[in-house]
Amino acid sequence: MNNKLEQFANSAFMKKIQQVSVKLSKSPAFGTISQGMGGTMGLIMIGAVVQIICAVGGLVFGWKAGHPIYDVLYMPYELTMGLLGLFMSFTLAYNYAKRLGVKATIQSGFTSMVCFILVCSPLMSTTTEAGATIRSLNVSALGANGIFCAILIGLLSVRITKYAVDHNWIIRMPDVVPEGILNSFNSIIPSGLNIIVWYGLAVAISNFTNGAMTLGTLITTTIATPLSYLVSPLGMIVIVMVFCLSWFFGIHGGSVVFTAIMPIYIAAYATNAEAAAAGQPLVFNPIFLYGCLTVIGGSGNTLPLCIMGLKSKSKQISAVAKASLVPGLFNINEPAIFGFPIMYNPVLLIPFVLNSLVVMLFMYIGYSFNLMALPQVLIMTTLPVGIQQLMASLDWRNVIFCALMLPIVYLVYFPFFKIYEKQCIAKEEAEAAELGE
């Protein structure tokens, strides 16, 4: 059996997966998307806390949208998660400019923001009953729904800026001018070029479709439609397998997989957040099945593996299990993945993948038969086992689900763990015998 597992690990298929994973993880664009997301993490968490407070207020005091207190409390959410696309357009461009060596990093971020607004939500004029004219922005396209546009504009606007700078399309200033002022002047022509390109395209699309479609809508539809086929129950199986295989090769699965599905993931949570605020039923999205990867102990649900390793006769496994248990309780499992290891370990790879798929199946059943609550609060940080599910769904049923999955995942890991433990014990005994000689 071990020979077959090693043959599979070294097969052409696995090598191809490794090549693709490595290429994506080293891609400047993928790295930028991850950094851009990280730059908005604080705002996302503030929005999540506000949403939880409003939800608790609704349960305890009956506050709903339209209630004066609820509306006051909900405002920070509207100005954090409600403008997430706008903020990401800045953080993406800023980080991408740094990666490409563009000196005007802040200016690149502001240029991206302006282009994003021009594409997704240009100024509108509204006349009141009193005859006054009000200039306003439609912020509905500046939140989670605009993330695809934020990514595209953030990356391409920096590319346009770099092209202009590389070809000396800049206003030259004396060397004695301070760097900050120099960067500002150097960015004038590239910024103007970006605005002409993006706003020109936006106006052209609007005129061509007689106002029926904006450039922002076109971008979102073009990118989201192909991804929607992948984000299905069957597609999620593929996503989960790629995630786990990435870890097998020592590549952070989230940096490869989550970066690709992040816009849909955030938009799905935003949809349910809006539905919850309006008192409407929550909507199931297959992207929620992604949560099967981190139900018990981080990526691949490795907490049961740590538990069974505590009493192992293998010194290596026992030491790793003791070091990995507490982090695993907080859904941090890099010590387990690199300590056992699961990386480049075909014996543990199988349950690492299999248990995630089993948990996904139970999760799908739970959502389908209303045995679990659909998530509505976007939690983008690591929390202890059970707490993360409670905070995301505001429902104790999801905590019970975690508890029920513990013995199931344990049983999936157990036979493969015993095989690996036997290998480790044999290796340790052989090493001890050599030292004894």
C-alpha cells in the first residue's frame, strides 16, 4: 500500500498540480490580491462586530432596519463592508505598485480609487421636490459587489502607470525636489491616462447599450459567470481537493484557492448580511461549503489527528501532537501540517482530503434540511473551534455541528494514522538500534 501511495504522490498528475500551485503562489497578481484583502481586514472585522451587535439587538430588543437605534448602530457597517470594493481598489493598487517597483505607490492607490468610482458609480444628479439639485454616488456598487472590478482596475491601472513611467511619460522635475513631491508630479500623466482610459471605456459602454449596462456590470458579469460554474456543489469538491493538494506540496492552500474565490465568498456573506438586516430569509450559496476545510482545527480539520497523536508510541508523533494541540484548538494548524508532517506525506494526504469531503457532505445536508444556520457575518480571522461558526451564523446549531464532526473526522484519520505511526515506530527503533551498535 505504501508503494502505491508513493507512486501516486510522484505521478504526473500530482507533479502537474504542484507546478500549477507553485506558479500561482509566486504570481505577483495573486500575491497582490491576498495583500489587498489583508489591507482591509481591520475594516472587515469592525463591520463584523457591528453586524453582531445589531443582530443581538434585534434578538433582544426587536431592533430592525428602520428603527432609529438600529440605523445608528448599523452605519459603521455601511461605511466599512458597504464600501469594501472601494477600499480594496486602493490597497490592491498600492501593493501591486510596490511589487512592480513603481515609486508612486500612494498615488497609484488613489488613481485606482478614482477609476473605480468612475467605472462603478459615477456621480448622479437628483432634483428634490424643492427644486434643489443634489450630486450623489450610488454606493451599492462600491461594496462587495464591486470586488471583481476593484481587482481588475487595481491591477491594470498600475500596469498602465508602470508603462507610462517606463516610457518617460512623466513631468520631469529637478533632482533637488523632495521625493514625495517628485512622485506626485511624476504620477500626473499616468493618472490622467488611467482616467481617460477607464472613464472613456465606461462612457462608451454606457452609450453603446443606451444606459442598460455599465462597464462595472460588464466586468462583474464577465468574470463572475465562469466562476459561478465552479462555485457549485460539484465545483466545491474540486476547490477543496486543490486546496488540500496545495498544502501537500508545502504551499499555503488559502493563498492559491481562496484568492481565486474571495470575491464570490465575500459577496455571498454580504448578500446574507443585507437579508438579515432587512428581515429576509438567508440565501444558500455553495461557496459556504468552503467552511468544511476549517471546522475542527484549521485546514484539513487536523485537531482529531493531534488528539490521537497524544498517546502515540512514536516519540516524533507524540511530540508534534503535544505542540500542535493548543494551536489546533484555535484553528491554527501549521505546526501539525509541517510537524507530522502532512506535507509530502502520501499516507496522511488521503485522510487530509477525504475528511474535508466527508465534512462537506454533512455540511451540505445540514444546510439543505435546515439543520444548520446559514452564515451571515463575515469572519476573516482565526477564532477557536466552534466560536468561529457561532460568530458567523449567530446560531448554536453550528457549534453542535462542529462537535458532531469531531468523532467522524477522528474515524477518517484513524486507520491512516495507525499506518503512519507504525512506520514512525519502525524508523525510530531502527535508529535506536544503530545508535546501540
